[in-house]
Amino acid sequence: MTRSPSLPQSQSSIYLSLGLLIGSIILGGCLLLSILLGAADINPGTVWQALFQFDGSTDHLIIRTVRLPRAILAVLVGAALAVAGAITQGLTRNPLAAPDILGVNAGAALAMVLAVLMWGSGSLGFAFAGAAVTAAIVYWLGSMGRSGLTPIKLIIAGAALTTLLGSLTTGILILSQRTLEDIRFWLAGSLAGQDLANILPVLPYIAVGLASSLLLGRQLTLLALGEDVAQGLGLQSAWVKVAAAAVVVLLAGSAVALAGPIGFVGLVIPHVVRFGVGVDYRWILPYAMLAGGLFLSVADTAARLIIRPQELPVGIMTTVIGAPFFIYLARSRIKR
Amino acid sequence: MGIVLGALIFNISLGEYPVPPLEVAKTIFGLPANPDYAFVINTLRLPRALVALLVGMGLAVAGTISQAIARNPLAAPSILGINSGASLVAVVFLITFPDLPIAWLPVAAFLGAFGVALCLYWLAWNQGSSPVRLILIGIGLTALAGAFTSLMVTFGNIYDVSQALVWLTGSVYGRSWEHLWPLLPWLAIFLPLSLVLARDLDTLNLGDNLAQGLGSRVERIRSILLLCTVALAGASVATAGTIGFVGLMAPHLARQLVGPSHAGLIPVAALTGACIVELADLAGRLLFAPIELPCGVITAVIGAPYFLGLLYRNRNQ
């Protein structure tokens, strides 16, 4: 999308809205493709029948219990991670920030593991609590000292915190064989093996998180201009920050609870989106939602196809794509 | 020195089958002692404790040198991704060539560490790289190497993988003489070499221009020192897996003990590192006995807060 001065604002809005529409259609296509492709190929007609004229045959069962939940999960988790990343980047004014890099996802994961260890099952509340506590700690560590919140301190504190929380998780898993058996699969960051019954309880949280993120677009755009400017324009920056942080915790916690720690989606997608639509968070957030869902859906489909009939954990796919991008950003954005 | 020896002896004496420390000392030094203990000490505990000792030394000295080269107190091999690179190639080696003798493992790990060091140099060095870029790129490389390692673990033969996993967690569990001997020559060559170069490290620390003015051939010295770091870190990782934060903590503690001059710093850091790994191994065995925590977990649980503390202390710079 070009933003030449001759182009009136309303017209560019039309283009951007059109882009969202097209993006949704592509997303729908990917959703269908991810249902069709896999260890057993299924033709589109069968999918239609399985959804609307279910007859209990093997193909129909595969679609309803395996493929469909997984495809939906990929889109949900991708959207949640990407939006959480976009908000984090806006909030901290830091191109390298994302919930997974700052340790928020690791905090949610540790809380889940602790909950499984103590009470035998991890509920969603623990993931939120873990994410919230970690977010608070990393924000405090990153903003201490005279220079305030600098991108570098934030990232380095986040990396150390991630290592610490990861080691604690490993330690617990080694000590408790039973916990390990329960959640080993989940911990690798995988979308496999979830059915709709597991997804539904989390759905409202993700929906609320995504919806309220859209309301924060204008405020985040202002905040990205710098706190002084934002306050001068009449923004209650403290409240916006708290609200935005709450949305991040909600989204990152839900995503981790559903699919385990999947890295680098929250870092990469907002940058790709910003490249296309500019710096306005009112557009960045919906596009990030679409692009995140699209990316994780494609990554998951690819992870299933590359070495059929085995499959790669999707967390590995996203890291292999995302880590070089992180290095590129560190090289180009950090000059000092 | 005395503390290290004490830690070594306690590490040998305590465990599921306790042996009195005095008997341990007697057995090690060949004095007449109760022969019942000889088996436990000589074949089970002693090699393990010695491996912990050497690995601690290697990691600590590697950390000291890399902190001096990068002129950055936070630049330890584990944070820069050098250890992850070593473990990636070592896992590839374990899974692709399970039949080759274990003595080749340090060589493989060395190549991995070297590869990551080259990448770092190439990506981050820009006429005396900025410390921050170096660390950020190190974090990225760590993530990348970690992802490929999990990839190998996912697809290897299940038997080789379980072997690689034990090794990956950063533990001296089950290390025997067979693991000790391949490690020894690497340390025997590169520890003295880094001691010899200690003076050059001091001059390098003053800045490239000043070091050149003082007659130091900066580029050449720096590449030799880099080689030392990579070799020491690689060989240690090959033997005990990724035991994190030792290379970060040991030099700092040593600097508080003897000051910044590298001639004193390197040996003290080596001993401190040996102590840390030895005690971490001991703690890992005793805390939740009979289950063992790998000492890599212990060092990370202690080391990460230490790292954050360093960050806190430097908060105004």
C-alpha cells in the first residue's frame, strides 16, 4: 500500500479494508487446505459432507476430530500470538519485543507445569497468572535505572528470565516423571492432539483479548509517538498501558495454555504487517490477527507435509523461520 | 585451591552410599585405606568429580577470555550461543555416527562452537562490535541452534536420542574415565596457552588503538584467544553438555577476589568455575535424592538471577 500525499486518507482506508477482506478469504483458503492435506489426503467434497452431513465414516471422523480442531487452533493461536507481539512492540516501543522473547510465554509454561505438578491438572488461570507475574518482573527489570525502559535492557532481562524459567521447568519435569508424561507433548509447542472440547473453554478469552485489542489501536498509535507526545494529545497513558498489558497477558496466556510455547510468531508477524500497512495500529492489529493466523496455519500444514507421515513440531518450524529474522532485526535496528 | 580440593572430596564422599571424607582423601592419594570404598571411589565417584572439575575450569576460562575480547562483562559463551552451537553439532554427531568412538565428540563440538563464533564475528563485528549487538545476535543464534537440536532429537533413532538427551541436559551423570581422557588434552593445551596470553588480554582490554600502540599485534592475538575460548568451551560442552552461566559467574567472582589483571584472574576463575560445577553437581545429587537434578539446571537457577543482578548493578551505565 503506498501512502503518497495525493492519496486521500479515506481512499487508503478503502484499500486497507479491501486488503483485510482479501486476507480473510486467503485465510479461509488456508484453513480449508490445512484440513485437506495431511497424512491422509481428503477431497474437498468429503470435507463439506463431514461438516454438514456427518455419516461416521473414517474420513469424516478424521475431519471432525483431528483436522478441523487443529486448523482452528492454528488460526486462533497464531492470531493471539501475533496480536500480543504487536501490542508488546507498541507498548515498549521496541522492535525486538515479543511475549516469547521477554519470557512471558516461559512464565505461563512454568505456571502450567507447576499446576500439573501440584494438583494434577493445569487450568487456564495458572497460565494467566504466570504470564502476568513474568510480564511485571520483566517490565520492572527492563525499566530500572536512570535511563528508564530501554529496548536492550528489556531484551536481555527477558532472555535471562526465559533461561531461568526454562531451567526451573526442566528441573520440575526431571523430578516428577508423572508430570513429564502428562505434558511433554504440550511443552514442545505443538498443535497436535487437541480436540474441540479443549479449545472451547479458552475461546472466550482469546475472543475478548482480540476484540479489546482492536479498541486499543488508536491509543497505541499515539503511545508509539512517545509518552510525552501522547500525554500532550490527551492520552491517559498509564491506563492504556495497563489495559494493553492485560490484553497481552490474556492472549499470550491463552495461546500458551492451548499450544505450549510457540516462538517467534509474535516477533515476526507485526514487522511483516507494518511493512505493508505502515505505523497505524488501528490497521496493524487486525492485519496482524489475519497474518498470524495465516502464518501458523501454513507453518503447521508445512510441518505435517515436509516429512510425511511423520510431522515436525510447529514450534521448530516457526523458530527456524523467526530466529534469522530476529538476528536481521538486531543487526539493522540496533546501531549503537 | 584448598577449597576446590575440599569440594572435590566432599563431592566424592557424599551420596547414596556415604564414604567418610578422610577415607576419600586417603584413597585418592594412595595411602592405605579401607578397600571396601576403593571401588565406589575409583570407578564411580572420582572420574565424575574430576570431569566436573575440568569442565568447570574450561567453561570458566572460556568465559573469562570471551568477556575480555568482547570487552563486555555479560559476554559468556553460553549467552553468545557458542555452547548451543557446540551441542548442536555434537548431537548431530551422536545421532548420525553413533558408532564412532567418543573421543571424536570434542572435535565435533569444537567445530560447532567454531562455526557459531565465526557467524557471530561475521554478523556482529563492526570495527569493534557493539556489546549489545553481540549479545542480541548471540540470543538469536542460541534460539536457532536450539531449534535444530530439537529437530535432530525428534528424528533420530530412539536409542541414540535418549543418549543424546541425557547428555544435552548438562550433567556429569555417569561420566567415567572414558569421558575424562578425551577432555584432558584439550585443557592441557589451551589452559596454559591462555595463561601465557594473559598479558595480551590485559592490553586488549585497554582498547584496540592503545593495544596497538603498546606493540600488540591485535588481530593475531585476538584470533588465537578466540580459538582458545572456542576450544575450551567446545571440549567442555562435548563432555558434560550445556552447563550454563559458569562462564559468566566464575570470572566475576574471581574479579572480586583478585582484581582485573588476567595473569591472576585466569587461574582463580578456573578454580572458581571448578568449585561451582563441583558444588552444583553435589547439590543436584543431594537436594532431591534419590532423584538427581542435572547440574546444568542448578547452575542456571543460580546463574540467571546472578546475571539479572549484574544487569541491575550496571543499570545506570
